[in-house]
Amino acid sequence: MTVYVAREFPPGSCAHKEIHEHEMRHVAAYRKHQADIEKTLADTLNARFATGGPWRGPVGQSTGRLQDELNERWLPYVQRELRKVDAAQALIDTDEEYARVANACDGEIAQRLQRGK
């Protein structure tokens, strides 16, 4: 993952540090969540697709049927599992946290944001 901080907050500044640390909390939450669901996803997909034998189906239809299953069943399943991190992300983006970051560094962040409006 790449974390960007707006150029209004130059690297090395207190504001850049505060914003970057806040964003890195989001990255840590995503990484933890991905690690937590990795085995479950692998086990679920292996149970469906690692059958140990050849797949059979009408001539010329197997690829299309597999693609349909991936698109209609498995992609939404994986997306639902990934979205479960949203609750952890919301705990990072509280009103209190926004106020703390905005007022950090003697209010530098809030001041620069006000000037940008």
C-alpha cells in the first residue's frame, strides 16, 4: 500500500507526521484484517475448487461456467469478507480522532485546511 499525504503538509513537518501516523493506523487495520481472513478464504476456495479430479462439463462450456461462478458467487464473497474491515476503519475515523489530528501541532493542520477552502 502507498500512503500519500497532501503536499500542503511537507515531509518532516509535525503535521505530515500526525497525518501519516493516522493513515498508517488504517494500513495496519487492513493488514491485520487480511491476515485474519486469509486462512478462511483459502480453506473455503480450496473446498470448492481443489477437488483432486478433473472437472467435467459440456464441451466448450466449462470455462464460461467457471467464469460465471467466479463473478457471481466468489468475487462478491471475497468483497464481503474484505468489507468486514470497515468497522475497524470507522473506529479510527471518529470525530474525536479528526479533532485530535486537526488540532495537533498547535493547530497547524486545521489552519492549513481552512486556508485551502
